[in-house]
Amino acid sequence: ACAEFLGRLLAGQEVGAFETVMVAKNGRACDLEGSVTVGFEHGRPTVTRGIFRDITARKAMDRALRESEEQHRLMIQSSRDAILTLHPPDWRFTSCNPAAVALFGAANEAAVCALEPWVLSPAVQEDGRDSPGKANEMIATAMESGSHAFEWIHQRLDGSPFFTTVLLSRVAQGGQAYLVVTIRDPSVLNDADWTP
């Protein structure tokens, strides 16, 4: 990389938007972004011009953001609650964690996301209302108020029903709102399951 850098400079090409680390007078390492050009006279390099800016703070923020994203990813992936994302306009699942895959008895995340959400519920809920109609009402309530918690009968892919509590939370990202769905199966999450 260094030989390529020097070769480009000696060929009279500008070397722009590269990053490097230099040590400041106080001994602190600084992340720098810069561009360098070489001036020529009679075909010989006579002057080097470089513009650099300190991007140490930006790089630190980038590292902190990556670490935060990784911590968030690990938290979601290791949660014992089933966590899924549900996107408009057709309200399909777009992602889920391993707990959701296990809860519904699916082979993998893609298998869960390939299904319409209504497939994961019996046709009728405990109150006699049809699942798709009631689900659309729960979604509308969560989108309007920001979150909505309720009880629900789900079913595994083998058709076996089970009772759950559900929390729908509205999230906005990139100008679009969608829902994070947290499903808890109380029969799985009891005090005996937790180890101190």
C-alpha cells in the first residue's frame, strides 16, 4: 500500500481521502484523513502539499457505535423472549431471533419470515374473534399509541396452540415506522428455568 501511494504521488496523481495514524507532539496517536499532491518542476518533484484533518473523535464514535450495535445484536440473539420485526404495508415478519424460531418450531429464521403472521395463530382467538382481524386491530393500536401489550393464542408450525403475552413497540428508522414484536410464552419462562 505504501509503494502504491508513493508511486501515485511520483506519477503526479493526487492521493485523496486516505486514512492514516500519526503521533502528535504530545505522544497521542491521532487518526487522520488526508489528501496529498506533489508539485513538479522540469519533470522533478519539488513540493508536496498535504491536507489532513483529525478524525480521532469520529473514529472513536464509529467504534462505540459498532460496539453498541454488537451488544444490541447479542442481547436480541440471546433473549429468551421471541423477538421479531413486522413491517408495513403488508405486515410481514422481516427478522426474528433464535427464540422465535424455537418457539414456533421452525427450521430457521427464513422459515418464520416466509410465513404470513396469521399462520402462527389459530383461525379464532379465545374471545371468538378471527385472528387476522384482531391482529390488524392490535397493529393499528400499537402504531397509533407507540406500543400495545395483550394476550394472544399462537400456534406452532405443527398446529399446536399455546398462550402468550405480546408487546408491539413502534420503531422509526430511516423515515419508516415498523413494529418490534416481543412474544413471551409464560409456560417456558418460569422461575424454575432461571439459574442464579
